Amino acid sequence: MSERSLYPVPEVKPGHRLVPAGIGKPSEQVMVFVECPDWCNWDHVADGPQHASDIFHQSSNGGGWDTDCLTQPGDRMISLDAYLHADPTATDPNMRAAHIVLDDESTEAYLTPDMTDRVADDLIAFAAHLRQLAQRARRANALTGTPPRRSRSQVDEAPRRVHGGVRQSEATA
């Protein structure tokens, strides 16, 4: 005699898994299972929507960047996060597909992978421009005889970030 399940488990697409999701008001939440991309680490129970059609998928903000300011040390002045996102019920197919969100805490820019590659190229060029400006500022300060003092940790900070947390001399050793 073969066994039949009253509720058969659906097949899950490759690169996905079934995860619980809470639907409804917190006091009346119903638990369901949704197909979730492997890259999604959004807590669909704790941050569950009121309606199943509002479920989206999001990765962590592992690509965050921010800077402080000379006149306001320790304050985050410019901040940018990047993460994967998908909205399976969106009418726009680009929003249904996995895409990248750049979030500066006031605006979210939704980018296709190709758009993201172009942004990354532009950021690399902008980083080179920033380095040129820093060099020019150092030369200008040296000419006036009043260069700002930097600690060793400040000198090593940028190379550590570029080389995944290690100084360049350690990365090549």
C-alpha cells in the first residue's frame, strides 16, 4: 500500500528553499511556507507582511559603506548600502527578478545586474578621482608647511578595506 500525504510537499526550484512566513496582523498571524531564494536572509516570520502578496526577498546589507566628516568626527555623513532584492508579485518583471538595491537611507535605487556593473565601474573611477584629490590636498598642505597629522591606523585603514581586512604587505606575503 502506498502512502499518500494529505498535503504533498511541493517541489522547490533549484537555488530555493521552503521557509516559514507569517501572514496577517501580529496577533492573528498565520504561518505559511514560501519558496525563498537561497540568498534571501529576510526573516519572513518576524517581519511578515499582512498579505501574502507583500512578501519580498532580500539579502543582508553586506556591502555597506559610510564616511565621517572633518567637522563632525564620528558621525555618519554619507552612507550607502547594497543588497539583493526580489519582489515575486511585482508587475514589472525586472522587480520580480533578482536585482540590486542601492540605499542611501533616503532613496533606494533599483538596479539590474548590468546597471550594477556600470555603477561599479563608475565607483572605481570615482575612487581614483578621490585618491587624486587626496594627493593634491597633501601636496597643497605640504607647500604651506602645515600638513595634518595622521595616525598609523588612519594610514593603514584604506589598504585594509581594499584588501579584505589585511594590509597590502600582509596580502602579498
